[in-house]
Amino acid sequence: MPTIAVIGSSRTQPDHPDYQDAQRLGRLLADAGFTVASGGYGGLMEAVSKGARSVGGPVVGVTAPGVFPDRARVNEYVTDEQPAETLTERIHRLVYGSDAVVALPGSIGTLTELMSAWNLAYVAPFSGRMPKPVVAVGALWAEVVSWLAERLETDGTLVTLVDNVDEAFREIVERVKSITAPERPGMLNGGADTSGALP
């Protein structure tokens, strides 16, 4: 079962449209047969987890208790908590251990994860591998990615920019299911790291 990492703000409240969008994305992904992974805490991480569980989907939460001692425990919708000792390990598991990454609105943490996913897609062909899909939702990431691609003279097309979660879902279905063998477990599903990441 392919795993989709969904990254986004930890502060978004349930009455915010972004929370509702994330919940919808989680539901769509799980209903289509994907495992949903996130950072496991609140905000949009909780929302996407809640959406996935509403249709019985498996939910991975990659937490970091030592990094975030002030945060509550993993959200109630996570079915498989995977604690990481460091922030770097957490990002490694989420980004490198998944089959695709979807970035929802967020701040510096989401930006760091998105940049890691973008870089992984950039270096994948160096070792003869196909870049993993990276999808970013909303105007903020469109502006950030476009600006960085121009300023750094790098390939901005490695990040697919979409306006909403429905477009993100369609991108994931079209691209992930065409390149991922369902029987090949990713790192987040208890198998080997299939991403080409460093050991």
C-alpha cells in the first residue's frame, strides 16, 4: 500500500477552511487505498489523520517527543505512531520513507519538509531513479517555489503546484499509482526504504 506524507501547519484550528480541506484530503487518499502519514500532532496533521480514519484508513504519525516536549501526545486518529529521536530523523522518515509528499499551508517546519522533498526529487535521477511526486497546495507555496526556482536557477517543475486538495488528490492518483507497486512496502510500512535515501 503506497504511503502519502501530508505536511502542514500544526496550529490550524478545526473551524478553519484549511483544516476542513486537509480532512477531505485524508479521506480521499485513504478511500483510494493509500496509507496517510503525517507528523502525528495537531492542526493539519490531525485533520488529515481524522479524514483518513473516517473511512477506516491506516494512519502513520511520525512524532518527535524529545523535540516537542510541550506538545500533547500523538493525535487520537493515528494508528501507527513512530517516534523519532531528532527533527532530522523525523523529516527523513516522512519524506524519504513515503511514496509522495503533499504540502498543505504551513510555516517554517512545513517549508523545511517541502524543501527536503524537492531536493530528493532533484537528486533522484543522479542514481537512475524516478523522482517522487511532490505536490504543493495553495498560493503561498506557488509563490515560494516559483521564487526559489528562479533565484536558485533550479527545476521548479519538480514541485507540482495546485490550487486545492482535490487537484492534489488527482495528481497523487495519476502519478503514484502508475509508478508504485502496491506490494512493495515503503519504510513507513515496515519495509525497506524504497526512496534511494542514505542509510
